[in-house]
Amino acid sequence: CSLEFPVSVEISLQSSFQPGMKLEVANKSSPDTYWVATIITTCGQLLLLRFSGYGEDRKADFWCDVMTAELHPVGWCAQNNKTLMPPEAIKEKYSDWTEFLIQDLTGSRTAPANLLEGPLRGKNTVDLIVEGSVLELQDVSDPFLYWPVRVIQNVGGRLCLRYAGLSEDHQAQDTWLFYLDVRLRPLGWALENHLTLEPPIELRSLKNAPDWQQALEDARLDGQKSPLPLEVFKDHVDLPKHSFKMGMKLEMVSPWEQLKICPVSVTKVYNEIYFQVMLDDLSVDAKPQFVVCHANSPGILPVQWCLKNGMNLERPRGYEGQDFDWADYLKQSGTEAAPDACFPDTWQNRGFAKDMWLEAVNPHRPVEVCVAQITQVRGRLLWLRLEGVAKPLSECLVDVESMDIFPVGWCEANAYPLTPPLKPVCQKQKKIAVFCVFIIDLLVVNIPVYILPSVPGSANGRYCCSKIFVNHRCFSGPYLNKGRIAELPQAVGPGKCTLVLKELLSMLINAAYKPGRVLKELQELEDKSWDCQEETLKAKYKGKTYRSTIRIVRLADQIPDFCRKVCVKLQCCPNLFSPVLVTDKCPENCSVQTKTKYTYYYGKKRKLSKPMGGEETAEGELAKPTRRRKKRKAIFVQKKRRSSAVDYTPAGSPQCQRCKTSAPHLCDSDPHCFPQDSDEGEEDEEMALQSGSEGNSSEPREDHTDASSVEVISSRPRRAAARCRAVSVEEEEGQLVLDRNPLEWTVDEVVQFINSTDCASLANIFQEQDIDGQALLLLTLPTVQECMDLKLGPAIKLCHQIERVKVAFYRQYAN
């Protein structure tokens, strides 16, 4: 990911706990004892810890939840007479642990006590700033002037501030700033640095001096009652020293006129940090317009920047020349241009590009955040068009480091209203600006995982979910391989909803008989009530890779409905994967279902067709003829030519071109038979399977009559026929005779039949994969080899027994 939003936005998403911090943790192996641990990394409320003494050894790292684990700052054990004892695994590593701890803790930083207990426990830095908190705000026109402000609202670190002494009647004077703005300081900072505490000049007329003094005292008392944790300011950047001198010229994005870049001059140098610039105005009635800047001020640009970037530079008012030229202007004014070294990196664009979308503050109404599109990028500057704002106020110009631009979804994540476009944006798909936030992947199965509850007062919990369980005992349906499902981990998560679901769906796709088919089914899953995010998932099959865009829900409260509808789509038990763990018996009683019968209840309710055209099924519904596909050679069932007088295929019974049977079956739902409208990739795979299976066949084999086929069948040993009689299966004149329609066989009856043949060692496979009579009639050599992982010899042997059942079915029950 090459695109990055301003550092301030990324920092606001980080935890208050920092890698390297030390704390004291309860020792699980030894009750009532504790040991020092180091924070390795963080993810929300979760901390990855390592006990001191393990060095760089990661094998004993463990996760804990700040909200539930027993964690204390360094020194807590000494204050409370608790025992510090190293874990048993490293107890013998050092002879003098006291000396080791002294060396280990020297120069280290302990985790703040107020973040480990009390109301601030486990909160992110942004959430530490609560309504009513008091800070000090630097005056916009005097860097040495400060005044207390109260936090009225905190939206993801964006603060609505009201000057001390003002009431709700003065809402128009409220100021919106990001909490990392350099103008914000903790209460008491001005006095500590010998600066002046006075209200802004434009507000002083609202009250008399005694009232302002009383307001100052009240603000101090409020700040002392609920002091703001210093951790809030740990990420504030110290401003660098500047190199500007009096009289230097530069270009600057005008803070007074929209979308204009103007020549300005340095008119005052306050100190090594701050300086003042004034708009160049050569007219007779010029009114001075100036602003305080520092070396990192957004919008200050070197001379000739506009020329180099093909942008228009506004001429100073009163300038007599027709075309503005910097060389002439500097010569006439007797001034010099500020060197390029005085400016920040003017070519740093952080990966922003034209037509990207983001969310931006309306500069004319700071309380409003709008959908915005980047219309132009030049160096550090972005030209934005604010959707939902009437022209000409919809255009604005910001720096790439501006704290007033946010990634798409920021308002929603912070439960703040986003101004929608005036009309729907109906254009081609555009790129969306996404910022990089690197988090620890919690989807690793072999490490302890903990539930991520929503933090009170934080909206980010909506996008995190707890564990999603894979209930292995539940029915797996016709698409998923039960054996592969059993190899999946018991749970995935916790973590961000989209990450957890993407990992889970990838695992299900890989556990399918035909991964490409499952990918296609998931692509069709949609619900208008869902808040979705599109993710690209991949499926690999027979050396080919398929990709598809799947819509995945983003909100935790929509996950149960999403999981259930995915299960229904895949015709498996609705509890196969779910936020609820099924420990004993599934509430759906799915254990009694089989791969073909179950689809009537939870699948697409396809109707089973009978061989006889026009007859009704057992459910009393008319059979649907299956669509014909391009005919292919039969592999085992050797048929007569079309001129033959005998044909076991009844009239009006459409034949499945996949399995070469007219038996009632679910071609569209069974993984072994694919409908005519399968995707092209699967068609290629089927052709490959067919051709691979027919490699030893030749055209003369098609000339064999059914009688010759019977001869092959009757050439089997007679002892196999004797075993068949024990399960109500007989042989007459070398042909198999069934006393019951195989379409009605249960899984146990199929297993009983296989046990009666010379393939008894394979019977457990039929039991594991819930293969009943209908599924048995659909099996072919390619599917047997693939789904049962059999070599060619055993697969041919098994398919011979299956073909015997098919022939008997045609002879006895097809007419």
C-alpha cells in the first residue's frame, strides 16, 4: 500500500500502550506471584507480552486483554508486598534475578497506572480526551498568547473546543482542531513556559476583565478535578527550528482567499520556532494581512513553485506589470527569495492521485465533514471538490499533511454524520484513498485469542467481532468436503470483521470439492440491508486460480445473519460456522441429514425428477427435466450404438451428461455434476478429467454391445455374489438383482452394500462423506479419484461395483 494519510490520522488509531513498556503481570504457573513483562506489540485492547528473561525467544509470548487481565505498573508488587518470581521455565537461567531486574528496568518506561485501572483502563489515546477536559490553546495571531478551552465533543480525535468564559450562546466562536495540532497544550503549559494567558483579542469585548479572570480560575479548578492524562500529548511533535529571515519572499496558499496562491513576505521573526508572513499588497489603500507560521506550516512554498508546477500565481495588488516575474519583482523590491532548504519536502504527495475519494472538513463550516474527490495533485497540494456543497464553495485546497482530511469510512467509524452528495455519484468505478495501518494478524490458530469487546463510548467496536466457530459436527452439505472441514481450526478471530470473515471464507473455499463452484456461489450472495465491503478471494483447483469479488459485512451485529445466509447458500447446516459454538447436539438436528436429502430443507429446494417422463416425485411434484449438455463418452457403462434394438435409457428421461445416468439426482447441487451454465474454468477441468480417464479407451470399446458388458460383470468371482445375498441383493444369470430402489438407499444401506463387495475396505469413506443411494448413482471415475483420494486401481475396482448397481437400477426401476 503506497498511499498514506497524514501521520496524525494514523497515530490517532494507535493504542496508548507502546512496545517496550514494562509492567507486572500475574504468574499463571505460580498463584499469588508476579513477574515483569515487556509489551511486544498491541492491537486494540490486546497486548502481546514477553516475560523478562526470555530475551529474543518468542516461544513463550502470550496475548492478554487489558480489560480482563491482572496487569500492574512496575513497582506495584513492592508497594503491595507481593512476590516477584520468574516463570518456572526460566527460573534457573540466572542466579541473581534481583541484579537482572535492575539492569533490565534501568532506562525503561513503565505502563501508566491510570491506563491499567480505573475509568481510563484500556482506552486508546484518543478516547482519553473526554467531554469537559480542559486544555490550553495558542492564539492564531500571537504565538506567545494562550487561553484555556473546554472539550465540547471528541470525534475520533477531532475536538470541538470552546473558550473558557463562553457559553452555548457563543457557539459561533467554537473551534474545531485535531488533538495533535501544535496549537494545543496541556493545562498549565503556558505558565511553565512563561507565556501569557489572555483571551483572544476578538473575544475580549464580550466580557470585562474580572469576568475573564474568573473564567480562568474556573477552568483551572475544572482541570485539576479531572486532569487530562499526559499520555494524550505523547505523540505531539516538537516543531523544528526555521531558517527564515526578515524580508524573505515566498509563495503561500492564501488563508484569506479561496484556491489562490500568492506572494508573501516574512515581516517578523518571533524566535527560532515562529515567524510572521504578510500578504504582499502594493496598492495605496493596502490593509495588512498576516499569519503566524513555523517551519512545518502547511501551504508555505518556495519561490517559483507555481511556475514549476504549471499553476497560476496571483499578482500582488497594485503590481503594475502585465505578467508577474519573480526575478523582476525581487530586483525591484530589493529582497531575496527564501532558500528551498527552508521548506518541508515539497514533492511529498503520500500517494494521493486524481479522482481518489476521501472525507474532508468543509473549511467554510468546520462542523461539517463532506465526501470529497481529488481533482488535482501538485506536489504537496491537493485540490478537492466537496460533494454536497454548493458551488463555488465546493472547491478547496489542502496540504497532504492537513489534519482536516480523513480516509473513506472515518465518519462512519466514529459515528459522525457525513454530508452526502447533492445527487448520487454515477460514474465509473473510482479509486478510493485507503490509508495503511499495520496490525497484528489475530487469525493465527496456534496462539491464544481473546474476545474484543466494544469499548464504551467508542464506535470502533462495531467493526470488530469475537470468535466465529467452525462446528465440525454439523452437516457439511454437497459443496464442502467433510474431511477437510474437520481439519479446520475450531475458531477464527477475534479481530476486524472483514479480516475474520475473509479468512474464514478462504478456508471454506479451500475445503470444497470444487473451490471454483463455491466461489461462484459466494459471489451471488447479497443483502441490501448489509453494510458491505468488497474483498477479492481466490480459489485454486487443478493448477488453475480463480478470483472473484465477494461482498463481506463490516459490522459485528450483521455477522450472525451473514454466516447463516452463507451456510444456506452452500446448502449446509446454518450452524456449520457461526458466532455460536455448538458443543453437543445441533439445534437444527442436522446430523440426520444426508448430502441429497438435506438440500430440500436448507438448499435451493430443487425438485427431484423421476426417470419416467410426466410421473410425479415422492413429494408429489412434477419432475423437472435436466438441461442437455454436449455428449461425452461413457467411461464404464458400455452402451450399444444408437442402432441397437435394446436401450436401457427410458424415453422421456433426460440423461445427465456428467454421470451418464438417468437417475433422479441433483445435478446442480451435487459437487460431482455441474450444470450447463458452469463457468468456463470448471468446464475445462471437467474436460481434463474426462480425457484423463479415457486415455486408455479406444473407439472400438464403444462398439461393444450390452451383452458383452454383462459378460464382464458376470466374470467376477462367485463368492462376491454370495456376499450380496446377505444384504438382500441377488444375482440372476450373472446380473445383479436389487430388492429395493437404490434411489431410496440410506447411507447405512450404501455402506452395507459396499461391505458385501470386494471393496469393503473403502466402506468407511462412504460413511464419512454421507453418500446415500442417490449420491452413489452419481459417482464416476474422476469424482471417485478426486473426492475419495483413491489411486487408479482401487478407484476402477470401486466404480465397477457402482456400475453394477446402475445397470440393475436401469433394468429394474427405470421403466
